Amino acid sequence: MMGFRMSFFNLLGLVLIFSENSSGHSMDTVLQPVKLNISHLQNASDKQSLMVSWLVNHSDLVQGIYEIQISRTENHTIIYNENVTVTAVDLDEHTWTWSSDVPLECVDHSVRIRHFYNHSVPSPWSNWVTNKGAEVKDKTKIFPFQRVLREGTTAVFCCVPPRGVNITSMVYHYEHRIVNIGTRVKAIAVDNLTIPKTYIKALLVNCTDSMGNSVNVWNYVGFPPEKPRNLRCVTSDMETVICTWDTCRKRDPSDKNKLTQTLHIVNSDQAPISCVQSSCKFPAVPQLEEYNISVVVRDQLGEETESYSFNISDRVFPVVEWNRVSPGVTNATVSWIVLGNLIQLDILCQVSTDPGKITSLSCRNKSGHCKVKLEHLLPNTRYSATVRCSVNSRLWGEWTRPVFFITYPLVTLDVWRRIKQVSYLHSRNVTLFWTPRFVGTPTTEKIQGYTVQWSQEGQNGTRWKDSRMMTQANVSIGPGHCEFTVTAVLKTGLSIPAHITIPQKDDRENLLVEKQLDSGSVPGFNLSWEEQSTATCGYTVEWCILGNAVPCTLIWVKMLEGNTTLSLPARHFKAGCRYTFNIYGCTENGHRLLEIQTGYSQELKSVQPLCLVEPVQSTSSSVTLEWLYNENDPAHLAFITGYLVTWQEVVSDRQPGHTANVFSKSVEDPHSKSVTVEGLQQNHEYNFSVSALTKEGPGQAARIIIRTRGNYSGHLATILTPILLLLGCTILLWPQRRILKRGLKQIFAYPAGMHIKTPELDSFLDKTDQWLQSQKVEDCISCDIEILNTRPPLNKTTRLKDPELLNTPCSFASQCSTSSFSPSCEQLQADYYPQSATVLWETQTQITCITNKAYLNITEKDWSEPQQVASSEITSFDPSECQQESCSVIYGYISNETF
């Protein structure tokens, strides 16, 4: 390898020798160091670029190659190396620019250069030429200092302290990592600079040194200039040219990066023209038609240029000034002036009205005055008009500011009538109503009054109505045909006369039947009627704004011929209010009533309660209710569709939580005012309620409590049946009365040895009964007498010797005794023992119990007055209920113990 290198250099030396001899240049001249001109080594405007200039060596035939090195600090640390190719030209000096990432004030930057002869043999290096950094003597400095930095780039900030002082910290928003640049210079790097959103678009950097000194420096952030877009130039008078362009970003007024804009007319010797923001104005160059211009935009971060060419005759932009506007009823005349010296040009103008359209016209007036009449405008309408003009229809000028005007009003009257028959005078009262209709924006201040004229059977009449009065008039006419005309009087003239015809009196209109309208799910009215062939000029629907309330504020709507439907929204009507719509057909002889429709925009169920008729008819199993109610009353909140009757039994001792069953019955005919409810229980109370039904449900109910009658015929049948049976038996057995009498005597005979006569027993019982009734309650609580007649079994006798038989009464005796309300009775010892007797058993026994009961309300300390005293009763029963199988005893006691 070493031998190869030696051979290569020997060969190179021979080539150089022959080259020297052939070219005529000496080697000493070619290989001399390149001389850098120090006077051309300087800082660029951004303080971070070096511009290096040197003399070109013309020994190269085509181009020369130079190697440039840049070092930093006094130690000449190489930081950049580049080969620069210079084309062989007549120039003796070449300039090269290098940009540094570190401000040039921070440290020394040195440059040296050498030339390659024939692209291969290098010359010796030139001497280092140094750009000195900032010299700091007594106070630390920060670089860059109050400089505009480019948005989005990376900035390096350095702190240069005096000799012998060290930098301890550097802060930008927060403390950054410090890097060394040289022996004592410190620096930080900040990436992606952004423009602050504060009023001052600046960044603050702080340095603190070892002496405790702190230094702050402001630097600004901005964006470079933008290339002008949509550059264009116009003239309005062929004397002054205005050029404008667009920019994307607007600069803040506080931006330190000031922008300068300059316009150059390239094809003239005019001096550069200073421009304002995105606009430049300059006088036209005499006799110059074609213009070549360039706009240069420059700031501290760079510059941009845009070029544009135009013919001034094609860039005429006429300016218009309004002169006069003269409105009419349906038209307006507007005039304007075209400014500038444009007489020799063909000017076309456009007038736009809002509302309306655009009208174009050619303006050839030498004075620049133009005028046009706008047609087909609406009366009494506010318009705005603008105008613009163009030369040869190439470039239209700006629309002028709008001018406003109002056309004169055109008034029409919508006339209607209401007719009231006066039968005893054979005449009619006609009330005319009218509403002024303004075409366009409504106004009434220009109406001075109204003239009402009528004609009937050759007789005419006229009446004046002031505009401040109501827009109606009352006129009395006869039964014949009558014509009315109403005209509005305006300051600018008269309105279009309105005509209405009152037809001849027709009594058939009084025979029309009202048609009920069904209210739908959506509030409002949807009216419809049958089309009439006689209605040649349409239909009219009228109603009162407050329904059927008095007085009536009349509303009417006129429909075109063939239109037989009308939808009225709910916002114009009140829910629960009945409205009546009269539908008229317009004929040649006037308006004829066709239909009457009535209904509700929205029905409500809260209708008034009805009035029940008393007394109510009832039986033991049914109740008939009657009531009074005007189902056609217009005051109702809905149509009455029927009635609902409900009832339930009144139960006083009903268990908590239990309710009686509720029954109901509907009456579907609203004209029916009675109903009979059957299947009720006798002698029971029932709670009845009757309410009127609407489409929305039942309204307020009327209530009444009724007791059904008792079924006395059933009780009478129960009583009469045994009486009739007894009477029938008596009649049948009457012929056998003697045989029956002897048999009864044998059955009811007293036992042998008991001399008790029937009259004596009857007398005893009567006396006892009278005595008991004469006693006071406190003297006698209860008295029981029991008489037992019996016969023992055949051929058997019984003697009552056992006292227990006396002390043990029959079971029925205890049943007949007083209840728990009276105290227990003690038995008295019987002093009489009946004689024993032998009696045949005949299975016939009779027990008689006589009881007198008294019920007392007994308190703990004293006696109260008796509440109830029961009369004596006599009870017979079957002896099978007795505990003993046989007995022959007369047993009795009277208990009158007190508490």
C-alpha cells in the first residue's frame, strides 16, 4: 500500500510539471494560498450568517473547486467543512454565505480556504480569518439580544460572562440543560418557537452567574412575509390605478417584525412605490397601456415577490354615486352618476331591487347621468336598490350602498255582511263589515275615511265613515235585491271599490239544520261541504271569534271557486267553546246560506251537572230516575252524547277495606231524560249518581240516596196462608164439632184427684198477668210460670217424693228464663204435693210457659230508667225436649229478687 501511494504522488508530480510547461503557468503561482479579503467578511443582517468573499483563480479552464472550513472559539475547533464549485466567469471575486446555529456574538468564528488545482492538487490553506465574538467587560450579556426569531425554528441562547465569572443557570419558562461553547460561554437550545398569545409577542431568557448577578433579555417571535396572492389592479377613472392582493395571516399591531411592501413598475422609469397593507395606489403612466409590475414584501425574516401584467383599458372599475329615487304605486324611477372620465367608453349598468330582480341597461349619457324606471313593483312595499356598472361587461364595479324607498299604497277592501230580519216592519237590517287589505307592508295612517254607497229599487244612499271609527256600517233595507259599494279614501287617491250584493229575502235559509262537527285528535277545525254548481264565485265561511258568546265579533274567510275545504288551526280558538260556522255560496245574485256547522276545537268533559227530579219513583226492586238538562245549551264545553247512571248499595256496617259493588247504566240518547234501574233489593238504601256524557267522558255528577220499598204483599201472603188454611179446616170440620169436642175433653182432662177447673186456671192466669204488669221494674225482674200436663205410660204411676225432681226443671224452663241481662232466679220449695194417680199414657203432653221479662240498663252504682219492657208471652213446646222421660207435675216459681 505504501509503495502504491509513493507511485501515485510521483506520477502526480510529473503531470503537474508537464501541465506547467504546457499552460505557461508556474507551479509557484498555482499552488499559492487563496487570499481572503477581510473587508468582505461580515455579519449578515440576521446576525447569524457569514458572507465570505475571495479572488477567483482563473487558472481553471472551466470551473474551480474550493474547500472552506469554519472553526469556532480560539482553539479553532472545526464545526463546518464544504467544497464550493465556482464556474469560470469574468468575475474576479466570488461570495459565499454560511448560516450559524449559534449567534455570532457568542464566540469567535474563523474561516479558511484552499483551492484544488485541476480538481486534484490542493493549494496550501489560507490563514484563519476570524469574526470576533462580543467582548464583555463588567456585566454578563445574553445573545441573541432583542432580535426577531422565526416561528417554528430552534433557537440557541448563549450567556457571555466577563472573564473569571461562570454561568450557573439559564431559564426560559423553566431551567434548561446548559451546554458549553468555548471555555466560559454557556448556551441552551429551545425547539419549535411559538408566537406568544400575550400582547407583547416576546420571549424572556434569564441568566444567573457565579457572582449572583441575574440578566434578562427579551426576544421576539414572528413569521416571515407571505407571497402576495390574487394580485390584481383596477382603475375607476383611467387616472389612478389601485392594486390589491390577499394575505393569509394578519400581523398584530404590536408585532416587532415590521413589514414593508413596495410596488415596482418594471416597464417604466417610475420610482418604487411604497404600499400600505395589501394595497398600493399610484397614478397612471401617460400613454402606457400595458403594465408589468412586481410587488416585494420584506421583513426581518425574509422577503417575497409577486409579478403581474395588465392592460389598463381592461381593468376599468366604474364607481357609481346615487342621484335620486322617485317611487310610485307599482314602479319607481332611480338615477345615478358614473364618476370619472369614462365618456368615450361603453358603460353597462345593473340595478338590483330587494325584493325583486336585477335590471340591466346601457348608459350612454355624456354627462355620466343614468336613469331607469323599475316596473312591476308591489304597492306600499319597502324596497332597497343598488347599482353597479361595467365597461364592455368585462369587469363589474362594486355595488353601491343600498338606497331605500317605499312605493305608494294600494288598498283593497274585503267586505262582508250580516242580515237580520225585522218581520213586523217587513224590512232587513244589514250590518256591513270591511277590512282594509294593503298590498305589501300594512299601514293605516294614510286612510282618511270610507264611503259607503248602496242602491235598491232605484233608490240610492251614501254614508261617510271616519277611519278612526269602527270599520262597519248599519243600513236598513227592504226585502228586495240591494247593491253595496265601499271605497277607502287615501291621501294619494281612492282605493279599489269593493262591491257586495244582498240577495232577495229567502225564508228557506231558516229551515237549515245544524250539522255537528266531530272534534278530532288534533285541536282545530277541518271544515268541508258539498260543492254547489250555483256557487260561481266561491264560498264564504263566517263565525264569531268568541264562539256563541254575545256580543259577536265576526270573522269571515272567502274561498275560491271549487275549494270546499277549510282548515283552521287551534291557536285561533278556545278549547271547550262551541263555534257555529255559516257557509255561504257566492252567486250572481249574492251570497246564499248553504250549511250551518257547529262544533268544538277541543271538547272538554267538565260539563255542568244535571238537575234530578224529586220525589223519585221507586218500588221494592226498582228505581226510576228523571232529570232536567238542556243538552243543546251552547254554554256546554262539549257535545252531550248521553248520560251515565251509577249506583251502589249504602252499607253502614261495612268492614274496613271492603267497598260495595258499583253498577252503571248508560243512556245513549241525549234527549232521553229518564232511566229505570231494576234488580234492587227491597228496603235497601242506594247511592245514585247521574252525569252527562261527552266524547271525553262523564262530566260533573248529580247524586241522590234512595231507599227501596218493602215487599208487604209477601208478608201478607205468609200471614193469610195459615189463616185461610185454619178457616178451611174449620169449615170442613164444623159438622163434626160435637165429636171433636168430646175428644178434646178427653185429651185435655185433668188427672184424677186434681180438682182444677178450667175457669179457675184462666182466672189465675189473668190475675197473675195483671199483677206482673202492675209491678215496677225494680220490684220484679222476671217471672216465669210453667205448667206441665202429662200422662205417664200405660199402667204406671209416679209419685213425686224426690225433692230433686222439684229442683230440676225441664230444659225448656231454662230456655224461657231471662237472658243474661237479668240475674238468676232461685226456686221456691213446693208446699203442695199432688196426689198420686194412675193415669193411662196417651203420648199427649202440653207444656205452657208464661214469661214476663223486663230489660234494665244497669250501671255500677245506681239504677237507670228501664229502656224496654217486654210483654208476657205464652209458649208451647214438645215434651221431647225435656230431660225426664215422664213426669206428672205442676211446677212454678216467681222470682223477684233484686240486685
